Amino acid sequence: MKIKSAEFEISAVRPVQWPSDGLVEFAFVGRSNVGKSSLLNKLLGRKSLARVSQKPGKTQQINFFRINDRFRFADLPGYGYAAVSKSERAKFAKMLETYLTTREPLLRVFQLVDIRHSPMPMDVETYRWMKSIGLEVSVIATKSDKVGRSQIAKAVREIRIAMDGPEFIIPVSSEKGEGILELWSHIEDLMGA
Ligand code: GDP
């Protein structure tokens, strides 16, 4: 996809602040440090539109990006960062739940997992919960450059088994650019382009 425009619009917590013009939206979720900001920057061809986090778990807001005036990315805060307090975590879980259960223009959730490790219980629980409320979820296996080419298929199989068979698991490397075109065509397909 040709990116003609990509604008950061707003960092928001409260639903009243969320953009409300109805453009279709893709949400990105995953554990802190999974490579979410790097992937967003790579997808949008911008060095630091989505800040590559120095302090994992710091960003506790939803960041909205408007692309080509046609669709939106919502960057949801990373989950599972140990160093935040219980009440912070509860607040965060509530925000994620509110977003995922009420966001009408949400077309698909992209859940990021690190290709090097089996999905953690929290990844699996989040995935199952999203499916149980009727969301469509594609899994993105990040940092594919960190495993050998021959290991990618095996890692994808393991993720598929651990997460009860998501239809789409797309390996990507923001560092090397692998899988980025595949992810864009998936996004195009989902929009019916
Ligand atoms: P976030 O917390 O999910 O937004 O993760 P970041 O994008 O900040 O990335 C976390 C760390 O992983 C950083 O040190 C990145 O440089 C590194 N990283 C992210 N994507 C890749 C990738 O595709 N390959 C490699 N080798 N490292 C990556």
C-alpha cells in the first residue's frame, strides 16, 4: 500500500476522546516490548511516529493514527509489564476491555507475539477472550530476523497450537522488513480493496 499520509491524531484514554468519524480501524495489541512501536513505524515508513519505547509499559493510552484518510491504526498500550502497580494494571485492563468491547469501527485486532518464545499465558488468555467476544484477530509474530529462516515455519506452528489455531499468523521483522508487504496485503484484503 502506498502511504500518502499518516498522521498521529490523539493519545486518549476516555472514549469521548476517541476519533468518531467512523473510519475503519485496526488495533494493535501485545505484551510490552514485543515490538509494537517498531512495527507501526515500519508499516507507516516513519522513523518515530510511534515512539519506540525506552520504558516498557509507560504508554498507558491509546494512540490513534489516521492513514490516507481511509483507515486508522489504534496502538493499544502493551500489557504484562511487571513493574506497574496492581491498580495501574486494573485501570489498563479496564481501558483495553472498554475499547475492545465497544469500538464500533474496529475491523480487526492484530495481536503481536514474539516469534522466539511460545505465547505466554497472558497472550493466550487475551486471544481467547477476544475471540469469545466475537472479535476477529490476526496474530503477528514479531522479530522474525531473530530466528533462522528454517525455524520460522516451526515457530508459527507452535504459536498456532498454543493459541487454538488463529487463521492468520504473519511473521514480520521490523528490523529487516520481512513480512511487511504480506501484512499490508492482509490489511488490503480485510478492507476489501
Ligand atoms: P513495544 O514496547 O512493543 O512498542 O516494542 P518496541 O518497538 O519498543 O521494541 C522493543 C525492543 O525490540 C526494541 O529494543 C526494538 O529495537 C526491538 N525490536 C523491535 N522489533 C524488532 C525486530 O523486528 N527485530 C529485532 N531484532 N528487534 C526488534
